[in-house]
Amino acid sequence: MSIELRNDERIDQLMQYNLEIIQSPSVFSFSLDAVLLGNFARVPHHNRAHVVDLCSGNGVVALMLSQQTQSQVQAVELQDRLADMAERSIQLNGLTDQIQMIHADVKQATEYIRKDSVDVITCNPPYFTVTESSRKNPNSHLAIARHELHLTLEQLMQTSAGLLKTRGKAFFVHRPERFLEIMETMKAVDLAPKRIRFVHPKAGREANMLLIEGIKQGKPDGLKILPPLVVFDDDGHYLPEVKRMIYGDK
Amino acid sequence: MSIELRNDERIDQLMQYNLEIIQSPSVFSFSLDAVLLGNFARVPHHNRAHVVDLCSGNGVVALMLSQQTQSQVQAVELQDRLADMAERSIQLNGLTDQIQMIHADVKQATEYIRKDSVDVITCNPPYFTVTESSRKNPNSHLAIARHELHLTLEQLMQTSAGLLKTRGKAFFVHRPERFLEIMETMKAVDLAPKRIRFVHPKAGREANMLLIEGIKQGKPDGLKILPPLVVFDDDGHYLPEVKRMIYGDK
């Protein structure tokens, strides 16, 4: 299939799943965060689940999820430039029957997706609160993807809890420095944290990412802290677990 | 110095600090948890701090702290049998000038220690909520040390926050399955979590302990997730970091 590439776009490969993904360094490139989230999320293999990826960016997480389930995947992205890249990546991988791109504000997601209907939500949200510099350039694609200009943690949790059915699961990747807020905002919308995995850049270093699974109206006990994920060895090479996530078992 | 040993008591060594500690398998033996807490806590080296160990058991954490500071250490323990063991261990190590044993209920600690006066608190509290079996044997030494028969998490946090001065630090060891409750009870008394270290029995296994540092009236941001601590290698031998905590660098 021939897909038009625009400006500085290029096609990158995610070899674990044989996926080809359109990227643009000036607009948005998927990062390790998205790959970790796509691997951390657990989706039913069958075709009867309703799976939604919020803040979908160029669609990499939605594309990864589609390879783990036969169910429909919906992906919500606010920025038209990114939604358009995602749309073309979906075509490029022949997945237009399985993945539906919704070009919309996550806060308005319930206008497109029925409340209390979703089995699995994933989200790699903007990590940073709004700062002077993000305010100075409020329309930059990167500023919107990274800073909470259009979606706060609280709004994300409200939307997620609203979309999920009872016992539906949400999977997020975020930053440890916002961990307490994440716990509190989840509790406020009755998303019970069930599994947390901290990601450390190297052995002996503090965590710089966290992966968290919450269950809508789940019991508040039984939280599990999974084995840590360490990304690089001392020489800066990916450790085997991460290598497998990117390159597969080949 | 000759110290009387009672019943099945024996003297164990904590070689990192050249300490000798009276233990009794039927009453209470210090565990790895206490050793980890004694190493995780940070006390000023000088002699002007006020250091308090709550739920002190046979005094092992207080004894460890005394080797890291020139300041006075007070240790609070409810059970007379344990407070007595601790007292004799303090004598055995020649530390009666530095460590004061307070045989009292932690909930009444402010009758013995002035409010808002403490720089550093440590506590290895009862981990488990009260169950059928702990109720059946409510006077057993082990039941009291392990189950919240006399001190709940909430009471512990209230007492700790009451004793600490502003910006004073509390260090706890506890279980990951109660992590959410720990966060909530700390927040309720304005103890801001600052550093958390999860302890995994082996690489690739879920955490079974956590170490947490809170600061009274600290800012709620800047939480750090420290590198994980893994206790055993695949063959069940202590890994080097833990070995050093127990045996020292020898």
C-alpha cells in the first residue's frame, strides 16, 4: 500500500509486532514510554472486548493493542496532525477494520464512546503540569503532548472512569514524581490501583517512569508492586526484557 | 558485663555494628525488616537530635540507630517481656547512657515525650489488621507484634506526626498490600512521603516489603522511588547489599 509521507515524516518499525509506524521528529515520535505501556496493558484475546486508547498520539499504543486482541480498538487524539499520522499508520498496516481513530478532545470522549461500556483503557498522557515555557508556546504539538494544556490528570481519570464498565481496567504510564496525585485522583473516581511497576533507567537509579493498572470499582486491597523494570545496562544498551518489547524474540 | 538470659533467650550478633542482641524465638526475634529499617533511616551524626523508635520490640532498631548518631535515642515498647529484653540488650552493649527504654503504649507516647520535639522517628509496626486467629490469642507476644491489636496504622501515624517537629522525618517499614492505606493515613496527618524503597525477595518477584520516609509538613511533590532492594539471589543467598547490612564490610 502506498501512503503519503508529509514534511519530515518517516516510517519506523516496531519489530515485536511487525508494525510500521509513521513518525515525525518535529511533531511527535513515540517513545519507550508508549512501548512499555503497550506491553504492560493486558487485553482479552477474544473479539468481544471494547478497547480504547486515550491521548493516542501517532497511534502506536492502539496499533500494539490491536496485535494482542481480536477486539475493536478505538483511539482518541486531539491534535489533527497526530490523528492524521495515526490514521495513515493504521492504513499502512492494513488495520482499518480493527482500529478506529477518533479525532477529538479526550474530555469529550463520551460524545463518541458510550459511558460505562469500555473493558480496557490505555493512556500515555501529558506528564507535566503547565509551566511558563509551555504557556509561551501553547500550540506547539510537543507542548500539548507533554504538558497538561488540554487535559489534566483529574480530567483524565474522570474520563477513564466514566468510559469504563464496572471492573473494567485502565492502564497508564506516568512519572513517579506525580505518583501521589495519581493515587489520589484514581481514588476520587473509584479506580482501584491493582498493579504498579516502576521503571528504572539503570540498576541502582531512581525510577523515572511508572506503569499502573486500575480497576473500576475494584476492591482497595491487594495492590501488587511488580518486579522493577530496568531499561539499560551500565553501558547504555537495552536489557533483554526491553529489547524483546522493541525487537521481539528475533 | 554479665547479663541474665531468661528461658529460651539467646544472644545474636549484628556484626555490621558489633552489636549483641538478646532474642527469644518464642517471644520475639528481630527480622530482616528491622535491619532494613535501621539502614534506611537517616539520622544526623551530631548529638543534638532527638531520635525515637516506636514499637521497638527487643530494641534492635534503636540499637542500630545509636551507632549512627551521637544523639539520644528513646525506644517505646508496650510489651514488658520485650521492653525487658531490650533493656538488657542496651546494658549488654554498654549503651545505657545513650538509649532510654520507655515501657509504654505508643498511643500514650506524648505522656513521656514532648509533642513537636522529635527530629527522627523510626517504626517497624504490626503489619496485619486484626483477624480471627489474632483475636483468638490476643495476648500472645507475637500476635501483638504482628497484628494491630494495640496500634492501628492510623494511630501510629497520628502519634508520629504529633511527636515530630516541623520538617522532622519518620521512617517506616511495612507491607506493599497496605501501601494505599499508608499513603492515605500519612496524608491525613500531613506527613509527606519523600522516599520509598520497595523490597523484593528475589529478582523478578513482587515486592513483599516497603521502606518509606515521610517529612512532617513537607511539600507534597518530589517523591522519589529509590532503586529496588533485592534480598536473595536465585540460590537463596543474601545479595551483597543485604549481606553488608547484616555482616558489615568484613
